[in-house]
Amino acid sequence: MNNNLRFEAFYPHSPEQVWKALTDSGALSKWLMPTEFEPRVGFRFSFGSDESARLSKVEGVVLEADRPHRLSYTWQDQEDDGEAGASVVCWTLKPKDGGTLLTLEHRVDAAVNAPMQIEASANWPELLAGPLSAMLLLMDRYPRVPIVYVAEDPESTQEPALARAGFRQEEPK
């Protein structure tokens, strides 16, 4: 039995901005899971990391990348130990009312992987409403995501806890 999970969200941001949040590995690493993603058909990627015990590692292959309209990739959750087949995540972006209507479909074979279907039906709505929305607001306000750093001054006599902290942006090239 195949069940398609389908979610829609409207964002007051252009399709290009939403596309960037869905395809830029830096942005994805912040709102979804750590990754070195590239929106290129055939590109193999993973979400999550071996170092993080709290995150399940997901592996995938980009199936479609039609900027800024449609993106799809396979989703193989490693919690299943490879027993269940990969599901497919598909994002569709449509301009609407000065923003973007984002449709997410997650195609899961429920007969093979009911736990993934249950987990995805709970997690995707929260990710769309919270972390993705927040990332879009940050990207809107800061076109180049700021890097948090602690100033390193070898001449300083201050304790590390008292070192200056701030934001730094790379200069445009």
C-alpha cells in the first residue's frame, strides 16, 4: 500500500529564496540536518552525521532539480537497517500572492515502512512551520548567513570566557 504524505505551506518569500533554503547545504544543515547537498540530478548525499547520536542518518540521491520549481530525491532512513525501500521526497514551488506556495510530498510504501510514514507525518509539518520559516526569515534579513565567531587575539590577556564574540560576514567576491 503506497501512501503519499502531502503538506502545503505558504511563505512570503520568492521561489528563488525558498529554493535556496531547500538546496543550499549551509541552510539545510541549519534547519533540517547536517549535509553536503547539491541540487544536481544523480548527486548522492546524506543528512545527519556519524558523530551525532541523536540524529538518524538519511541517505539519498537527487532525482529531479528544476530550479526554482521542483526538487525530488530518495530518502533512505538508516534506522531501518536497509530493510525498507527508499521513499521519495518531492518539493514543488509555485509563485502565489507575492510569495511561494510550497508543496511537499513524501511517498512512503506504508506496507513496508509504516514507522517511517508515522514519523514523517509528525516531523514534516513541524519543520515546515518552525525551522524552515525561521531560516527563510534569517536569509531574508541576512542575504549571507552570519558566522558567529569568538575573536582570537594571541596578544590578549583576557580569559577565553571574556573574549569578544560577534558576527562576521564574508565580503562579496
